[in-house]
Amino acid sequence: MRQAIAAMTYVVSDYDDAIEFFVEKLGFELVEDICLDQEQPGKRWVLVRPKGAAGCSLLLAKAADESQMSAVGNQSGGRVFLFLNTDDFWRDYKAMQARGVVFEESPREEGYGTVAVFVDLYGNKWDLIEPKNPSA
């Protein structure tokens, strides 16, 4: 048997702002953007993922009530939420900085690779990592 996580929900306050951040700032690709007006007016099925990646996508889900809005920017309780692996840390670090991505720290070497924490448009923390063992 083979299973894989295809997507994970990422709660946003606005579809278009989130798409712009992921595509323009992080260099992700927009996989799908489908209006689901029959279910709820304004609801969309929006998937983004790193360019060239075949793995998990993020399903951008617009917050529909106060409870969901409280999760925007705090999806992991202030801890690093997502880990973006790269095959060239310095290329991506410099490109992301040039596009306005805010890093909370200087890059550092860890036992698992080169890493730096950045924040997304809502303040969620991410690690940009070039693993020492790319197959891990």
C-alpha cells in the first residue's frame, strides 16, 4: 500500500493576497484556482506548491468565521510551521530577500543542514533548509 499527503490546509484571510505572496515572493506555482460558487459564494479551491515539486501542496482556505480568522498567522502556536527544502540555500535565500521576504535570523549551519527562519505574509514561521542529506 502507498499513501501520501497530497495537500494541507493553510488558512488565509484573502485568496488573492496569499496567491501573490506564494507565487511572487516565494516563487511557488499556482496549481489550481477553481471557483466553488455552487457551494458557497466566493469559495475557491486554490492549490500552490514549490515549482517543480511533486509532493504536498498547500490548499489556501479563506477563513470563514472568527475562529478560523484567529488561526491566520498562528497556525502552529508561534513555532516554525512549515519547512521549505531547497537544493541551493544561498540562491533561494538571496532571491527571497530580494523579493521582500523577511528573515528573522541570519543563516546558520546545523547538523541537518543550512537553515534560516523566515515569516510569511501573516507572520507564520518557516524554515528555509538545504539539507545535508537531500534524501532525508
